[in-house]
Amino acid sequence: MAQGNGGGAPTPLPQLGARATATLYLPQRQATTASTADPTPNHPTSIEDGAGGSSSFTPTPSASPTVVGSSSDTGNKRGRKTTSDVWNDFEQLYKQVNGKKVRYAAKCHYCKSQLTAKGGTGHLHRHRIACASKADRASRPQSLLQFNGDGSVRSWDYNAATARTEMCRLIATLDLPLGFGGHPAFERYIRRSHNPRFRSVCRQTTTRDLVKFFKQRRTVLIDLLQSSVSSVALTSDIWSGNAKEDYISVVAHFVNVDWLLEKRVIGMRLIDVSHSGSNIAERVATVVEEFKLIDKVFSVTLDNASANSNAMNILAPRFSGYVGSLFLHQRCACHIINLIVKSGLKRLKPYVEDFRTAISFLNASNQRIAAYKSYCVAMDVRPRKFGLDMDVRWNSTYLMLKHVIPYKTTFSVFIQTHYQQVMGQTLLTQAHWEIGEKILTFLELFYDSTVALSGIYYPTSPLMLHHIIEIASHLSNYENDILLRDIVVPMKSKFLKY
């Protein structure tokens, strides 16, 4: 006899053999137990005896039965339903173990984290409380949307990896310090203004991210040049950094699949040896080989220097696979214009030097700058500051004169008054201003040609012939000018040389 727990009469069981297997039917203890009972409790159940025979019986209909030790158990040893409310925020994950369906993990609906689910649910409660993703979604009044490439819309989710990649792009584009993204002020700005879930990273992490990002972009560029580009035009030059170190750059210009002109800096190598032709050729060839462009070089444009000519004599046999070596070496047109203009400005050095001295005198004292500003305001002229030119760049000399000539009235009076009091002599005379205005008008064409031929996102080769004709005509017109005759003659000789 089996005793019931509900206070009713015990339910008689049929006689079974010693080796029989049976399913026991117990009366329902509470109303909530009915949900875990066999879904077909009123159907007869077969019981096999030891002899292989079978008999059937119908359980007492007054109570809902509960299955104990059923083979359809889903990982819960007692075969009962999970009653904790923590499962409202987790997905139960199951796997087959020895033919049984066993729960092995729980997956958070919000942050998609997987936690073990073989034991209790205390750790799941703690995760649900601390889950930042759930708290963020609960406080967000409306989901953020993001457009796909095809115009469809999807929900936007914060991605820390994407934020770190874009930080690398920002630092590289604006030349910012590596610790910019980890500064507390920047982190406070992003959290309060854009994304409260933003997490900053330290300078060391940003450095590693930059190296990783550079390698990824380099690989993508190599694949692009190999698969979608048939030829490239190279330019190279040497420049000095603030640390007194010389670097040689190699830039590739090409037309993409959309017929747009693009440029990419494919090499920036330290050249800590003499700038000889062999050293230049070695570094340029190394960069071209790394990007697998040996058979795709259309032209190489360099400054008009003897070392560059020697370098091209070494590189021409290696780069001549695409168009040969006849037109492979191209001399920079802007550098030739620079040599032409500098040959003429040597004759005007005393006049230009006086303008430099006047501007240096004004900028040497904050009191003089304030006094000149007050004088301009009194004369109803908008005040401005003047910068010095660079001796190696003639276009900076042109811009210096272009900025100071319109302030002839105020600047000359101020310099004459203050410079004479300090030095006891007059610095800028009427002849200085007349020659300065004449030089400014004469150099305007050369400056415009340099700007036009320095373009990188449009073809400049078709413009070259037009500017050569304009410069030749311009020199011929000023050849008989009384003030500029001495500078036009050497400039025209240099022009005919190239």
C-alpha cells in the first residue's frame, strides 16, 4: 500500500512481479502541482511484469498525478518547473548527455553573456543586478537607429572595439597625442554628451591599437593595389622633422575603379645616411617591392637634383616593365618654378631683407604690437599680424609681401616713427614700397602656377603646357621693365635651361 499525502484514502496498486518496472501515481498535494503532471493522466498505463505480460489500470480520477523520475527529465533532478523569476532575463541552454537533455548554461537576454546553470541561481541574480546593458536599455526612452548600406534601418549598439578604432583614426588624422583618448576631460565629455557607456583606454593600449590599425589598413591597401589598379605614378621627396632627422616619403597616385584620382603614402623611411643616389634608390625600391608595384610603375616624379637623377639611373631598369624608361623619370614642375624665381630674387635681396627687418622689429615686442594695433584702430584700419618668410621658400616671400603691402600707410608710418627712435635711421623708404608692389604683381603668376600644379586630386600633366606658355609670355613682357630687368634676365635663362 502507498500512502497519500493529501489526507485521502490510499490508492491500491496492482500486484507486480519482482522485476517489474512501474510508474507511480500519487494524489495531488496542491493545485500548483498539476502543471508538472503527465499531460495524459487518465489514459491507461501499461505495466510489464517479469513474465513479459502486461496489464493496465486507470488511476483515481480525484487527484492530478505527478511524474517522479520520468525519462523526459530536462536536467532538473526533481522534474519540476523552474520557479525563479531570474529566468525571465535568461535563456536556458541545453545539451544531450547520455541521451538526456541537460541544462548546462544560462544566456543573458541583454549582454548575451553565458553563465553556468548547473547549480543554484544566486549568481544569476547578482549578474542581473549588475548588468549594465539592462540598466541602459531600461533607462533609454527610445532605441537609437542606424542606416545600413542598402538604406534599411537597424538598432544601434555601442561597440567598444569600434570606438577604439575610430579613436586611432581621429588621433592619426589630427596628429593628436596618444594619451588624448584616456584624458579624464575627454572621457567626461563623451560620457555626459554622447554615450554614458564609453570606456577610455590608456596610452599604451592606444599605441597597440594604432599599430594594429596600421597593419590592417596596409594589408587592405596592398590588396587594393594588386586587384583593382593597373598602374601607379610615384612621387618622392626628402624632408626634415623637428628632431633633426631626415625622412624620405613615397606617395602612390592612381585611378580607382570609380575613375577617381587617389593618393596614398606608401612609405616614410628614415634616411640617416648621405642623400646620395644609391641610398635614395635603395629606399624607394624597398617600398615599391613591399607593395608589389615593380611592374605597375607608370612614372616617378622627383625634384630636379643631381642625386635624384643618379637614383633614377639605378631605378629605371627595375621600373621599366610597364612603359619603358624613356618617360619614366619626371622632374617636378613646381620645383623648377622655385629654382627660376629664386634665381631672380637674389638680385632683390637687399629690398626683401629690409621688409624682414621691419616685421621682425614689430614682432620683437608685445608693447609694439599693442601700439600698432591701437594705431590701426585709430586710423579705422583692421589690425593684423605679419609673419616672416622662409629663405628656402620663395612663395612664403610672396605671401609676406602680399600681407604687408595693403598696410603700406599704417605700417610705414609706424615703422618710421618707432624704428627711427630706436635705431636712429629710416628703414622703409618710398622706393621699397614701389619695388615691393612691382615684385608682388610680377610674382603673382608664378604663385598661381605653383598652386595649380601642386594639385593631388586632379590631373596636373595636361595643365603643364598651358602654364609653360604663360610663364614664357610673362617673362617676355617684363624683360624690358626698368625696375625688374635685372631679375627677369637670369630668370629667363633658367627657364630656357629647363
